[in-house]
Amino acid sequence: MLILGIESSCDETGVALVDASGGHTPRLLGDALHSQIEMHRAYGGVVPELASRDHIRRVLPLTDAVLAQAGLPLSAVDAVAYTRGPGLAGALLVGSGVACALGFALGKPVIGVHHLEGHLLSPFLSADPPEFPFVALLVSGGHSQLMRVDGVGRYTLLGETIDDAAGEAFDKSAKLLGLGYPGGPALARLAQQGDAQAFKFPRPLLHSGDLDFSFAGLKTAVLTQVKRLAHASLDGPATLHLADPLTPQQKADVAASVQAAIVEVLVKKSMAAVRQTGLRRLVVAGGVGANTLLREQLGAACAKAGVRVHYPELHLCTDNGAMIALAGGMRVQAGLVRLDWADGAEGNGYSFDVKPRWPLSDLGLSEPAGAR
Ligand code: KG4
Ligand code: ZN
């Protein structure tokens, strides 16, 4: 069973082909990605309209590249999975439209996939795939969640951010330091030269007793610190970036201190989730999962606690088509999606909508009654 996956929820066009035959863990046969980072950099962030137009330009050439890698014709595809949400509406519409058009042309079914389920399952494509059940720490640009995962589609929310996501905290702090977009990797790079003890930034909700996160206060603390160091005020000259008066060492120290605060909260809450659930496996997914310090500190904490920790391959941490093809394939294998509906050739199944805001609860996530 060959599943073509298309991801277009934000600033990456990803296409991949996965073999999800039988009951075994799906195998990646081809994978191609185009990142729009260079295009958006000039604007300091993602411009939705430009993102949509670029997805249109990239998606079919990437599909050709994936099929060439796999050495297979388009007609070999058994189903087309696409990101239905959450994400930018216009960007999602491109992937959904192309997936449904391909499905209709081939007479094959399409599968709308939740982007976060893709991230969550992405470690199954790694050389060291996890086994159910496990605790998942999902940390992306828009989400920070801890989940108990008992199987495909069997997710229990344990805790989540009450305001900003961890990736947002990285991105906003990076912006305050004048590091531009995308902020997370830039801040992590600069932090390598800094002293993580230099500034004591808040660790919100660290001792709250629950598994929720809060990162919004961090950017205010960073702003206050940068202002203090710069002796500047926000209404200073427009051409001057707030962080310009800082020395390179001061910037690196702020970066290292912010990263340490975010990582400490993520590690402590993840270990608390492991303790609470009694599970012995932890899966880390989403863009922030690429952070080296997070991997080091989680690795150390898990080793101490006798817990196995699994990550997606580094290139599958951020958005990609492979995780969408994989999630589509695993949903079929789990019996959550039927593939026989396209046979009637009525075409109704190809009408599509996207879900820019798509609560995980709509996916069949359960929350334990009275747990939060
Ligand atoms: O999962 P992802 O690619 O997209 C979303 O679904 O949001 O995550 C993107 C987020 C951004 O906030 C980015 O700054 C962050 O992941 N990120 C990192 C690193 N690489 C990506 N944050 C910290 N350190 C990194 N190395
Ligand atoms: Zn993502």
C-alpha cells in the first residue's frame, strides 16, 4: 500500500511516498522538501499569500522528484494523504486541492491528516522507532503539548501551553535579539557562545503541579532584560534595533539564558508526565525537538530515570511530507480510515475543506474526566 503525502500547512512544501503495506511500520520510499525560509526572510516572518503561491509552484515538481526517487509511476500510488489542518488556510488549500485532484485523476482515495498527528508519529520513520504506549512531548511553532499515546488515534492530552508555544518563545526572543526569521535555530546557534547562567529568566508553571506550560511571560522578561542592557527604549529611532547596542557576548548570554529557561521547563514537565503515567517511553516531536540542548538534557534525565527517549530523524523534526504520508498510512493500518470509498467513482469524496484551526479533540483525542 503506497501512500503519497503532501504537506503545505505553513512555509514548507513537503511531498513523500511511504510503503504502509501489511501491519509493519511504514517505510519511506522517497521524500522531497522545499523550504520557503529564504523567501520570507526579507519580511521577518511568514507572509501567508506568498506561502500559498509558492506551494502551488513547488508541489508538482516535488511530487515528480519523489516518484523518481522511488522509481515508481504516479499510477502506483494507492492513496493520497494531505495536511487538512491546522495551519494557514490558503496554504492548506493548495495541498488539499492538489491531493484531491490527484486522487480523482487516479481513482484513488484521499486521506485528510492532522498536522500534529504527523509530528507525533514521525519517530516511527526513524531507525529506532518507539512502541506504544508512550508519552509524547509535541513542541512546534504553534503547539506545546504533552500527550499519552496508546496507539494510532488513541491520544490523551496531559497538558498544554496556556499561551505561547515553546517554538514561539524561541522565535519571539530571537526577534527581540534581532536574529530575524526563523528564530529558533538562530537563537540556539548563538546560545552556544553564551553563558546560560548570565540571566535568570522565569520558569513559568514549573512548580504548578500540573503538566501545563506558559511561555508568554518569557518574552516580556527578555524584552525587559534587553532594554536594561541597551539603555534604550522602545520608542527610540525606528532604524535602530532594540538589541543593537548590546555586545555580541551580551546577546549570546541572553540567548543561552532564554534557551536554558525553555529547555528546563520542557524537560521537567516531560519527566513529570513520565512519572504520572508510569510509562517508560518518551517521544519528542515538532520543530523544537531539533534543539540540541533539549536533546542533551532530556537524554540525561531519561537515562537517569530508566526511560527510553525517541526522536524523529533530524530532518523529519520540522514540517515535511513524510510524516503526513506516514500518519495517513498508519491510520489506514489501524482501521481508522477506509480506502474503498473511491471505487464508486462518484467523486463526492474529493470535495474538500481545510481546518486552519483544528482542535486535537476533534481527532478523537480524549481528555481524562476531571484530570485537568
Ligand atoms: O514543527 P515546526 O517545523 O512547524 C510547526 O508546525 O510549527 O516547528 C517550527 C518551530 C519554530 O518555532 C522554530 O523556531 C522551532 O520550531 N525550531 C527550533 C529549532 N529548530 C526549529 N527551536 C529551537 N531550536 C531549534 N534547533
Ligand atoms: Zn509542524
